[in-house]
Amino acid sequence: MRFRHPDGTLVHAAYCTNVHAAEDLAGVLHQLAVYCEPIRERLDVATLGVGLWLARPVATSLVEDPMSVDRLRRALAERGLEVVTLNAFPYTGFQHEVVKKAVYSPDWADPARLEYTLDCSRLLARLLPDDAARGSVSTLPLAWREPWPVERADAARRALDDLAAGLERIEADYGRRIRVGLEPEPGCVLETTDQAAAALRGTDPHRIGVCFDTCHLAVGFEDPAAALDTLAAAAIPVVKAQAACALHAEDPHTQATAKALRAYAEPRFLHQTREERATTQKTPLAVDDLPDALAGGLPGLRPWRVHYHLPLHGVPPAPLTATHDVLDRAIEALFGGPVARTDHVEVETYTWPVLDRDGPPTRDTLVAGIAAELDRLRTGLLDLGLKSAERKGI
């Protein structure tokens, strides 16, 4: 979907395909037919943005066979789809039975991470619509926080310099600008906006910035407007935003809340949990996964936030809630002012396959759910004064 901000910026909205399992091109093409096109039709839009996740094997096959990129481009066009952003945070196996901390490997101290990110950037340069101002790629916030010795931190910093140089070469080769956004996440080397702003000072702002994830902000009890001001003060661009809600437990000490939370303690993804402190100036109390919190890792005296991406339109069973207020304040801070703070926003609810204990959703349920999420995002943008900028053909 496309929107025009009052300042003239063309804002692209998409949903991220890391919710689907695909480790080869045939799987990606299957997603476009079975999920993406039906979602577009359900939303009744001429063009739907998809934030592709190209696992390492898919990216390798596309890089090695340029004709396959043309095939992918044709498939997108035929189905009324466009790609302006890629999610290159997961490397491979993101919908395996157990993912947990494996999603952070390889990290930015490993040359494989740089190679993968540049491959994705080259592919995006070929997939971008002709009239798109730029492309964006999201990536992990350097690494999981430990172990992170000085030599690995230094290697990661050098890799970011090499990334900027590589992105400059891609722009020279293809005539398209691609930017990479590091995505602060609880438990990682770059967990907070402040840490990201400090780490990225001195990097090339034309090539490298931040992926602004509203679920991660909520888990860290960060204020979206203040976080954006921090980035602006450090001259760090918001390369893209990811729209998502976190799980909120107002009274985690009660038996009813603990029982409700146990339904979300599933084995596939890591669900970092934070407990609010008495004052917002202090870092929240932290454990690395929800089962740790439920086992007594947090005192439960104040509200908890859980890194569990919930559907934008969904409401979890009481007494739990979703951080819709943080999502709405973030969207307003990004797009409600006189200037758009980014031009790419992506719905990223990769947890659909584990939301229901009875099993993954059916194809129709997933199509309807993702369409409802995108419709909620669309309504929010229109309410802020953006106008639909439908593209009649690709």
C-alpha cells in the first residue's frame, strides 16, 4: 500500500513474509500466490507491499542465477505486489521448531553477516519499483549481548564501515540507494534507542540507520517520541519502521495473570521479558525468556512487557493486554508531524504460527488476520492525514 504524507513523502506500507517458512525460491513464489495476492485482494488495493525475507539459501540462489531475479520480479508484478524493503535479520531457519537465540547468528563480527546483507541489498536494488526513492534492509543489532569481547565489537564496527562502502558500490552499479537499519532488540548488544544512537554515531547516515520496531520499544518501556528525538539528535535516520505490539501484563503477581502468560511460553521464539521500574529513568528489570520470568526471575511487583509480537488488531485474553497505545503513539510520532520520519513501515507479526496452542492457522485465517493488521495500519495513517497513493499498475 502507498500513502502520501502532507510533506509530499511517498510512504510505503508492507507486511513481512518472515511469518512464512521458505528456504528456496519455489517457496517464496508459493507465498506470493497463496498469501500475498489474496491479502491484497482482501484489502481491495491495486498494489500491496511485501517485506520479503530471503533466507540465506534463497538469496544465494538468486545471486547466482540473475534470471531467477527476473522471474521473481515478474511474479511480483503479475500479482500486484511490490518490494521496497527486505528483512535480513533472520539468516535461515526462522520457522524451525526451535529458533530462540539462533536467530542472532551469524552476528556482525562474522563476515557471513556482511556478505548476506550485501547480497540482500543487491537483490533489493533489482526488485525496487522504478519510482521508489530508495530501498531498506533491516538487520540484527550487532549481536546477542554475550559473549561480546572487545575484539568482536571492533570487528563488527569494521564490518559496518565495509557495509557502507558496499552499499555505495551498489548505488553506483544499479543507480538505486539501499539503506540498512539495525534493529534494537531486548537482550542484544544494542537493546535501547540510546545504545543504538551511541553505537551508530559516525556511520554514514545515507547508508546506515535504525529499524524502529514498536514491539521492542514497548518491551523496553521506551517512549516513541523521545526515542525518535534521540535518533534525530544523533543524526541517525529511521530507515524503516516495524509495526508490532508486545504482550502486557499489568499485574503479573496474580494467579490469573500467570496462568494467562503460560499460554505464551512456547518453545520456538525467544520472549524476552521486562518489568517496569518505579521510575522511567531506570532500566527495566530483565530476564531472557518468559519461562524464566514465570519461574521467579522477576519479582512481579510492577507491570511486565513480553517480546511476543501480537497482531496489530488483536486483543489477548484478559487479564493480558497488547501495547496498542505504544503502537499508536509511535505511528503518530513517525507520521503525524509536519515531516514524515520514515517512508517505509512494515507489519511484522511473525508469531502467527504459534499464537494458537491448537496449531498453526489455516491459510484463510492467516490471510484474513494479516489483512486485518494492514487495515488497522491503513486506518491509522489515513486518520493522521496521509492520503492513499494507489498505484494503478506495476
